[in-house]
Amino acid sequence: MRFLALGCLVSALVLAASPTPNALATDPPLETLRSFAEFGEPKYPPDFQHFDYVNPAAPRGGRVRLAAYGTFERINPIPLGPDWPQGLGLVYNSLMTGSGDELSSYYPLIAQSIELPDDASFAIFNLDPRARWHDGEPITADDFVFSLEVIKAHARPLLREFWKNLESAEALDEHRLRINFATRNNWKTVGLAASLGPQPRHFFEATGRSPGEISTEPEVYEGPYRIKSVDIGRSITYERVDDYWAADLPVNRGQNNFDEITYEYFRDLDVAFEAFKSGRIDFWSENEALRWATGYDIPQVRDGQIVRDESIPVNSPRGFAGLVMNTRRAPFDNIDVRKGIARLFDFEWLNRNIFYGQYERARSYFPNSEYGTRDFPLPTEQELEFLEPFRGQIDEAIFMTPFDPGVTDGSGRIRSELREAFGHFAAGGYEVQDGQMRNVETGEVLRVEIVTALASSLRFIEPFVENLRKAGIDASARIVDTAQYQRLTDQYDYDMIAIGANFFPPPNEELWTYFGSPARDEPGTGNWIGVADPVVDQLLEQIVAIDGRDQAALERLQALTRALDRVLLSGHYIVHTYYTATNRFAYWDLFGRPERPPFYATGFPETWWWEPNEAVLAAQRNR
């Protein structure tokens, strides 16, 4: 999903209508926008000079070394295949880009403005004539036409689904691009179009390479960084482009300050953390509660050489997180079995004994956001407008009872939870015989294998496996490398997997790849669960069809996504795990940073800068 997010975190404002040259003769009048927001208006005015969370006078320089987990086997992220390297967004740009203070607004980058008809059935982007590829060639409208052609012909299903409402593109001239939409009055589609990046047709024609092939060789890029060196599976280094044409645009001022950014890959995060402590890695984003609670009592922290920080809250909406059950295979196609399995997850014991009380239980497919049911235990009047037509097709409990993933006393003794789970298993045709949970009709033992690519996740998976075994289930956990994990998930070859997914607020078209029936059987989508529910499909159709971008439209969208959330929760498809409400990170004291971060991020590495401390440099044994 990293490639999908390039250019997607953004913001905007409407300008006065202006005459539109080169419009088609049959086009309606067009309004010219310097910037726009999917809902409401953007924060920053048309004449803003820089974002509020940057230091416009930040110095440039320094070489930053970061840790990445797992491996990568290619560089181009478009076709279906193995994983690609972290940091790849550094080399890309899009038509318009966004602000870290907002979720769905767009400002000029490659495109200086956008022109739209009243029904938002297409958009014309006016490209900045200064825009250049790293080889000096101009970025033209045809490069975006080629980009959409590449997506439609070669993109992996998840990516292709994401862009499917961009119906076609044409170059009106060298610097005017028209994109036609499959939707009307859908500003999410307009935002997706604004997030489109170019593909260098001239490069592929000159080299004879195909943009649809798995490649380990860099292409020509257009962003603030280029790939300096790459050791496939081990490391990748990006270098800042000194003559980057867009460096002084308001959306870039005070950003992209480091001369080089290197990602070094580790197959073990404990080893990576040791590399950080020794000075081989400069910045560490913490993902493990135990390490955060106990791993920083070291001289480097006590002496102030390493700064430990948890002051920045997580304000961004979270995607769903949990242990996904694959409903394509038995017995996970049985909702009662899924209920029984989920009831044996003891979050309260884990949070007390493993997580040091640092996490919140995920109880929604849209946690930490207004798009989920977090603040609405029961359906609101507006939600009922969308749910009532499906009475008789959906669980009646949706209308009367808040979703409850179950709460234990945290003691680790789960007798009441086992009794409840046994009731669900019995309803699903399973009971304990000779100490094993068996299908009553066939005698087959209920087996569950949980697959993960992250060794640290075994800390919460293994206690869950033990609880499953207490119920007579033949349960196990298996750790695989990231490449194998990618292949397993692309082919849906698993019982259960540990998943953390993103959505792109405001949620819209990407929900089809997660939950839509058409994505169920196509390899490489995001429908890891295997959802194929006509009610879900109809709710997705209504979400995508939201008309308008005023407050009423936003509230209608939020009511629809909450209704969708309730229907998905009633399917008991995943064992909901947890998320943290605070960013946790540590870094060697070699950086300067703005007084405040962007509202939805930490600002690293985009807005930080190199501010070396000689004593700290000397303490880094591996610099």
C-alpha cells in the first residue's frame, strides 16, 4: 500500500472561475481551482509560502541511516510480485500534493491548477512548464497518459482497483492533461486524479524495458531524491537532487533537507535495535511495547546522546488491525467457528503482562477515526437510514447491541471465555472429543495455523495459540520471511494472518479491494478475509456514490462507513488486536526539528534537518 499513498496525504481552496483555453467544444463551463479539498475548504490560502510545521530556513546536509525490516526483491512497485524498498516515495511526485495538517486537501506541485465542470465528470490539469525528470527531459501531459496506461495494463489488482475510476486520459497539449472519470460529483475521484504520478515514456522507449516487468534496476524519476545505490535485499540509498525543479515551491519549502537517506535491511528487529544503540542507525521508530518499556535504560539515553520521545499523539485514522480468518477455506467459512476462535483472544492479559498497558483494543475497521463506530455504540438515526433496508439480511443484533470483542478479567484464567467459545463451536458443529475439537459429522480435528512475517508479533500470537489449544484446537504459529509472506497473501494461502491495513481518509474506492466481492478471488487484492457479502457491496456502492463535498455530504459518508463497520463487525471475520495512540520513537541527538510537527505525523524525515553534535558523532561507534 505504500505506492498507493504517494501523494495521497494532501489539502486545498477554490479560486474564481476563469476562461478555459483548449477545452473541448462540447465541454460545459469550467471552474479553475488553485487547490481544493474533498470536503470543505483547505487550511492554506492560495498565496501561502510554506506549511506551518516546517522551518523554511532549515539547513541542508547530512547522511541519515534508517532500519528497515525484512527484505526487498525489486524496485518498481507497480506489477504484482514481491516487496519493494522502503523510502521509494522520495523519488516520486504527483500532480498535486498535500499538507500534513490535513487529510484530504490538494495543493499545486507538478500541476499549477485544475479545471472542473459542475458535475466533476473530468478534470483538466495545467502542468508547470518548469517540471523536469532527473535526466532533464520535461514532464509532459503525455507522461501522465502513459502512467494511466501502465496502471490499467500492468498494475497489481490492489493498485488497479484503487485507480479504476480514472477512466481515460488525453494530452490536450504538452502541458494540459485531461482525465475523464467514471464517477460524477465524486471528489474522492478528483483527489485520486490529483494524486496521479507520471511515468517516463521516453525512458522506456529508449531502453526497451517494460514498466510491467519486475525490475531491480532504477528508472528515471522526478521527485526530490534519486536512487544513488541499491543492494537488492540489503540496502538502498537515496540522494537529494540538487537541481530539483520544485525545491522552492510552497509545498516543498523547508522539507527534504537531508543529502542522503539510507535504509539498511534487517531480518531481526532485535538485531536492528542493537545496530541503533551502537550508532549504526540514527532514528528508530518503536513498534514493540516491551522494548519501549525496558530497552532504553542504557548509557546513551541517560547521557542524552539518544533522545527518547513519545510526545506526539497519533491523530491519523488507523486501518483495521488483527488476525484475519480466511473465509475461503473451512472451517473459517463458518461464522460460529469464527466467533469461538475470536473469543479466546485475551487482550486484557496481554496488555497487562506483555504490552505494559500501552495499547488500545481495536474495536472497529476504522479505529481512531470518525468513520468507525468508536464514538457510536448503537446506530444513529442517519445510520439507520442505510441499515433498515437490509433488515432480515443482516444480524438483528446490529440494531440493538454494541459490538463487543469480549473483555476478560486480565488474570489469564479464561474459564468463562472457554465456556462461551464452546457454545459457539457447538453451534458450528464442533465439540471436544478425546480432548480435541472435532467436527461432529466428519470427526475432523479443527486446525488453525497463524502466519506472520514479524517475529515480535509472536509475543501476542503464541499466548493466543495456547488459549486455542486449551479449547482442543490443533493450533500453531508460523513465521515466514517477508517475501514468502507476500506470496502467501497474494494467493490467499493461509488459515489466519496478522494484518495491519490502511485506508485513505475519507475512505472510498479503496474499500472495494478490502471488502468487495469482485476482489475476493482475484490474486493480489486486499480482500484477505474473502468477504463476499451483497449487503457490503451495496453499502460500498453508496459510499462511492457520495455526492458533494459540504458538511452534510461528509456526515452522510461517515454514517455510511459506520454502517459498513457494523455489518463487517457482525461477520466476526478478524480477531481484533490493538493500536497505540502515541508515536514512539528515539533518535541520536544529531537533528534539528520544527517547533511543532504536522498534525497527522511526526514530520520525520521530511521536515527535520541535520544538526550534528560532535560528541554524539564520536559516540556512534559505527558511523
